[in-house]
Amino acid sequence: MAQKNNLKVDDDIIKTANRCKKNFSCLSSDETDLCKVEMNVGEKIHFIKCKNKNTCNYRIPFGYSFVCTCPVRKELYNKYKV
């Protein structure tokens, strides 16, 4: 089980994020790469505001916003609201 400070994400969820090119930086203590969840719908659709313009395989443009499809990021938000 991977941890982010006191936050825990199951290894099974991490394994499903096999397209991560950021080396799971969202699980580090540094939150500079952690996109802000602005709104979520039913804990399934997460609208995000990105902190940088770096490419992410889990970020999908949606109108003037983005949707995050990363299983790890969604789990962090759904469990801990971070």
C-alpha cells in the first residue's frame, strides 16, 4: 500500500494507473503536480484545475475545463478530499 503522508492508496489501484508518466508524484509529500479537484460528480467524474501545463495521460479536455481519469488521483480525492 502506497502512502502520501498519512494517506493510503491500495496497491491494486496503483497498478491500474499504468499510464502514469509522472512516477506517481501525487503520492510524494510534494503536491506541486497534484491537480486541484474543482468539482466531482458521484465520485466518478472529477473536474480538475491543473497546476502546470505538463502532459498527463489521464487529463482529458472538456469544454473550458479538464476531467481527470487517473485512478490514484480519484482515490485520493474520494477518500481524503485532497
